[in-house]
Amino acid sequence: MAERTAPRVTRMLGIVTHLERHGEATVADLAAHFGVSEQQIRKDVELLWVSGVPGGGPQDLIDFDAWAFDDDVVRLVNSQGVGQVRLSPREAVALIGALGVVVAGGVAPEAAHSALAKLKEAVGDGDAVRSVPVHPADPALAQTLRDAMERSVVVDLVYIDANDARTERTIEPHRLVVVDGATYIECFCRRANDYRTLRLDRIYGATLGTQPIVMAPSEASGFSLVPQFEATIVAARSARWLLDTFPGVEVADTGEEVTATFGVSDVSVIAGQLLAIGPQLRRIQPAPLAAEVSRQAAAALAALA
Amino acid sequence: MAVDPAERLLNLIIALTHARVRMTRAQIRASVAGYEAPQHGLTPEESRRKEAAFERMFERDKDELRRMGIPLRTVVDPTHGDEIGYKIDASDAAMPAIDFTPAEAAAIALAAEYWQGATLGPDANQGLTKIASATEAAPRTPLSLGARASSRSDATAVIVEARARRQAVQFEYTSERSGHATRTVEPWQVVLRGSAEYVVGLDRDKGEKRTFRLRRIHGTVRAVGPENSYEIPTLPHGRGQVEAVPIRTARIGLRPEAGNALRQRAVAAGSVGDWDIFDVEYRYDDQVRDEVLALAGRARVISPESLAADVRSHAQAALAAASASLEGDGRG
């Protein structure tokens, strides 16, 4: 299907503004910058070139330097006063909302904070969307991981996994990612000799290593968050507030009770959350989830004894 | 030959930006390259068909302008009857003179992944094109930051657009307290929290501020009533009305290396045996209770006793439900 009109015209106006603000550019640079082919950039420039004020002569058209264009350099001569337009309300919410999610997650570098501030200023109505933290990460840990990625070195850390097992690992960090409010590091784990997505609130005592990162980031992001099995919870209706927050959940009303069905990617996290609706819980399936709830509840009681 | 729609739209933008006062539909049709100007020597039937074709084309182009975020002003000129004219104010439409550094642009780029597959996906991509216009070219660096949500609502886009026009929205909604009902809401703010999206606004029937979870909306969300029909009050940036609830302090024991989040906001108060002791301030029992429960024995409430009892009763109930489920499975 041909590219839609609005995105294409938005890019064409963007080319004009980019050239106005940052000076001439090669076709190849513009292609890389706007994420399209060089052929597409040439088509865009050629179309801009014949556009202008109605009924006007050649002086009323958007104009480029023809000699430079022959050498694949785009040099703007006359923009006819057009240029990039402000963010639409939907665009603003899409950009501010997503960036707000990582800032609220506590893992964002300084550039993300300043970008968010600039976006809100550019929009003038930055209150249209708000991102609320759910499980904010430890800022010091996030900083260590960011430093490691910037210097391209490994990180040594202690990880306590879903089964409470403590391991020491050396990881090659690739990307910090906030998924449904919780923060993870996508990395290559040298101990497992495979790619892993580790939850930040299970990482302790991370220190910057000296060895360089050698493995390329995995193509498949978020692979380890694939649900391991489907769970079904029957609970009193008043527990719905929690069940509704589970990723991908379907909640069905059955009179005084609700039945929630969802994919479980992390048994221990789900079990821990289910304790919060202990008095409302009626039935937990399958057995591995019920067993984990049982184990955690017993541990919580033992700690109080 | 049919003119490229992009060319027509671009010419329309330039024409309306340069129009001194306004352009009427007739002027647009006659002069903007890409529209078919009225011709002489057509039968009335042919004329009407061409006229209708122009109207359809112009309505589509107005939609495209809206999609691009270009405000189209309608201007009525009293000396020329009631016919509506159009104009684009360059200063109103232009992107503010803010430049983004390459690092900032790279951070914003994560929006594309976050909204992928959602209604706002194309909006995110188009927004990123606009950011690129205001960013110096730089070598692309791999993105070391990302965000995803496992579910996003189609209602968000409609609500955001209605809010921008200060127009109320109407939808079917199921809630704990009120059951299933049609709600008419003045949207104030969209809230993203974990995998959930909410809209905060004034519920017109209740006359009060309410929060609606978008997943509980059935069917579509419709914008209703006139534009500019309400004002948005200054919104608190905290978690809502928390003024009335007093702050209390709980004493919590944490196993070494457990309860990172609690440690972050608590005050250390020594250690007893294998427990690190912390004092943590809280407003709501369930806040601390759920956190202690989720730590599954690596945390314990020392005081107040009411909070400890709350943790105990929740754990006992969960244990009973889990045991019953396991036995049930064994029998089945």
C-alpha cells in the first residue's frame, strides 16, 4: 500500500524545517535522519520543488539549489514560509506518555528528563497525559547499568530469582526496558551463556566490571516474558481492582464472584500480588501457582511468628 | 492525470498559509493545484457530480490536516454573506523553536515501540518525524531504553482528541459500585499506570471527579455535545486526595538484601538477629501490607500490631485458598 498522505506531507515539511534550522544536507543524510530510502527523499524534494502559492510564478514556488541537487546535496533556497507544524494532541500524548513511563520507572537518563520537559514546553498542554510509577527502580542501580552500557562494559551482580535462589552473575547489559510499570534489563548473561531479561528489583549489589561487552543485543526483545502458562483465579468481586491490573487479563463476572484468566510469565510476582487479595481468593489454578501462593503465604506467617 | 494527494495537500497548506484573510471553498477549488476547477460547457448533471467530487476531496483533505495537527481556522466574512472561509495561521501552526539533542531524540524514539499496534501507533511515528525536523542529524545509536505495555485501549485516541476540543465523551461502563451504565464525562487527563490506562474527568451525571479504567469501557467512545464546553481544573500531581489521611510510621523487619523499594524510602533503625529494622511512613494500611506480603517472608511487620494482624489474616486466607485449590486439583 502506498504511504498515507499525512505522514508523507509531515516528513516533507520536516525536510524544509530541518534544512532551515541545520543547513544543507546530503540526500543520504536526510534518508538516514528521517528513516526512509534515498529514492523517497528525492521524490519528496522534487514534489516540494513544484509546490507553491496558487497562481504565482516561479518565484512563488518552494525552491532548492538545482546544481547542488545534481550532486545529491539538498540546499533550500526559498521555503515560501512553510515548515513543520506543532505536535497534534494525539502525537503529544503518544510521545509524552511513553517517555513518561520510563521517567516514572526511575530508569531514565538525564536526556529523557530534558526531552520530556522540552516536549511539554513544545506542546503547552503537557497535562493531557500522566504516567504513574508502579514499581520504580532503584536509581543508583539504573545509573550503574546505564554507565555500563555507555562504556560498553560488563556488570557483576547478585540476582535473586523467582525461586528465591541467589546467584552471582556477570551480564552484558543492552537495554533498560519498562514493561507494564516494572523495570527490566535486557542483557546477555555469561553465567547462563544466553540472553536474559532480568527484573531490576531482584538485582542486588551491581558493580561496574572492566571487561568489554562482546555480544550484540538480541533481536527478540522481551522473549523471556513470554507467559509460561495460563492461570485462572476465582475471587470475590471486590478483588477485581487487583485482577484487572494483570497483563492481558480477561475478567468475567459470575454473580458475586469474578473469574480472571491471564498468562503468567513470572509465577513468584503474581503469587506475591495475590496475597494482597487473600481474603477474597476462592480458587487458584493451575497447581504451580497455587503452590507458590501457599509457599509465600506460609513464609509470611513464619516471619511473623 | 490525477494529482498526487500529497502534492494537493501541500499546495493547500501553502495557499491557506498565504491567504491574506481567508479562502472560500470556491476559491480553493478554482486556484489550488490538484483540485479540478469548475469547467464551462458541462451539463448541470455533470457540474453537480464534479461539485460533489470536490466536496468529498476537500473534506478528506481537512481530515488529513487535522491528522497532521494543523489548526484550520474558519473565518466568516460578514460582507460576503454567510459563506465560510478557511485560513491557516502560520504562527499558530508552526512547531515551536525548540531543538532536541540527538540523545533526547533517541530517548523520545521509544514511543514508537510503546504504541506499536495501538491506535496511537501512527501518531507516535508521525510525532517522531516532527521531532526529527527539530533535531540535528547524528549517527544512529542503539536505543538503550525501552517501554512496553501488554494492552492499550483504542479509546485513548478518541478521548485525547475530545479533550483537546474540550468536548465531552460518552461510553458504556461497568463499575463495582454503579454497575453497568452510560457515562458522560468531561475528560481532564489520561493516566498510564502499568499495563492499564485510565481517564480522569468530571462525571456529568454525578457532578463529581471520577477515574475510569479504559478496559472497562464497552463498545466505542463517542464525543458528544459542543466543543469548548468545559474547563479543566488544575490537576494534582500526586496520587489523588491524600490530604485528609494522617501519616503514620510502621516498624518493619527486612532480611538482608530484601525489600529494596521499602529500604529506599525508610529510615534504618539498626538490626535484630537476622533482621534489618526500618521505620517507614505510610498513609494507607494496604500500601505497606501488600508490599510486606509480596516479599514472602523476607519482610515482617513489627508494629503497629493492627498492621501485623492484617498481614497475618491475609496470609492465612491466601494459604487456605491455595491449599483448597491444591486439594481440589488432587481429587480432580
